[in-house]
Amino acid sequence: MRVVAAAVAAMLASQGPLAQPSRAQPAATIKLVVPVPPGAAIDLLAHVLADQIGRAQHRTIVIEYRPGASSVIGTEAVARAAPDGNTLLVNAPGAMVVIPHLQKLNYDPLTSLEPICNLVNFRDVIAVNSASPYRTLADLLGAARARPGEVTLASIGPVSLTRLAFEVLKRAAKVDMTFVPYPGTAPAVNALLGGHVASYWGDYRDVSQQIDAGMLRAIATTATGNRIAPPKALPTMVEAGYAEVKVDGWFGLFAPARTPSETVSRLAEWFGAALQAPDVRQRLELQGLYPVRMCGADFAAYLRKQHEDYGRVIGEANIRAE
């Protein structure tokens, strides 16, 4: 009996911690970096998806704001983060496919980050003050032809997707208009409301309330598919005769390069499923954000093409960083 007891005791001792009941480790919190100040459309998107994934996947996602340098600061921070799937970035085209052509960065947008999914597209509008005599895009461009250099258009800048599309429109319409850059959408819209500029080009969400209140009038949209809703009657650039003028506005999800493929796939599934939730889709579309769910290799190819296309426009228009 003593020999058996000793053998049992030795066996239990040899098992060490394995003899204790196992406890599952809590899943790590995911940090979703927003590279702009709170309140923008991209911030709304981040919060809506984080809340939905939290409920569906029982994972905690916290929003971290890292604004500055036209989204470059937040983008670089994620590019330098550990590739473990716990630090993600939601970003717009500026820091990914525009600014890299204009200044030296500490990251390569095509190799330093892993593109997970293009989440949503958004549509821009050209708007004028409701007291303006311009009721159509043709009216605005006609005035620019009659008074070269005098008709102004405000937007964020000095370098943005809008600025690039504006340069394409100038060449296509053969007009000489003046681009007036503002550090954000709010001061640009205020300039239009105050009559300091003739027109404004930007995200529909940023002027929708003023349009609904009758303070501003939208005269065109860059939507390439269905007309923007609302207002249904707003003509597209294609309908206005300028099919080459496009603003492919999007917000996408990224991880640091070298994040394991299985982690990237899981994140794509989570965010893709969140976008398909009816209440999420409805909430986003009310804000002018249209889910697209383009993931993996398709999103990577889309980024490369935009990088090439916008680089060509920047070179042809001789745009320089200011």
C-alpha cells in the first residue's frame, strides 16, 4: 500500500499545473485607430462597427484617436504596431494614395499595411449658397468661363481627392476656376454660407443639414451609380457630361503588414458581417455611407490602381505639397 500511495503521489506531482482546472484567457482588446479628430464620418463608421462586432463576437473594440498631418500620424502609428491583429486602422484615401506622391513618409502605403477590407463608399456633392444665381453645374461652369479665375470653389486641402477631381473637371470643362483650400469641412462650409466663396465640393453628409434647411443648394454629385438619396433629382457628373470626373471616396480597414493571414481573414469576416446587419446598413446609409465589403486581394488591387491613377493626375496638374 505504501508503494502504491507513493507512486500515485509521484504521478500527481509530476503533472504539476496540468492537474489544476484550466482557465481560458480573456481575448485581447482590439484597438481601432481613427486618424482624424472625433465627429467625422469615419469616426461614426468606426463606432457603429465596433459596437456591432462587440455584440456579435463578444470582443471589446476601443476607438483611439490619432489625428494630425492629414491622417499620416495615425497611419504611421499602426504601420509600426505589432502585427497581431489587435491594432487596426480605419482610413480614407488621402494618407494612402494621395499624400505619398507629395511628401516623403515613414511608411509605404502599399507594403507597410495589410489591406483588410474596403468598408464603405461615400459620395461628394457640389453645392452653392441658396442665394446664388447658379442652379446647375452648367451655370457655375458658364460663369467661370465668362470670368476666368474669379469663380471660387472651397474644399478641404490643399491636397485631397476633391482637389484632384477639381483639377480634372477644370481640364474637362475648359474653365479657369480658383480652388480655395480649408483645413476642414466646417470652415469651408461656413465660407459658403457666408458668401465668401462661390461653391463647395465635399462629402454630402457635411452639407446635408444645410441643404435640407434651404440654406445651400446642391447642383451635382460625383456618384457614379444611382443618384444620391436624398435628393433624388441631383444629377451626377456622368449625366452632366463629365464622366472622367470621379471621386472614389472610401473608408477602409487595415492592419500592420505581416499580420497572419488567418487573423486577417477572421477580421474581414467580422467586419463584413457587421456591415450586412440591417440596422447597421440603414444607419450608415442615412449618413451617406454605402457598404461595399471589398476585401483581400480585390481591395489591394483597388488601392494600387488608385495610387497609380492619382499619381498621374498629380503629375499632370503639377500639384505640389504646400
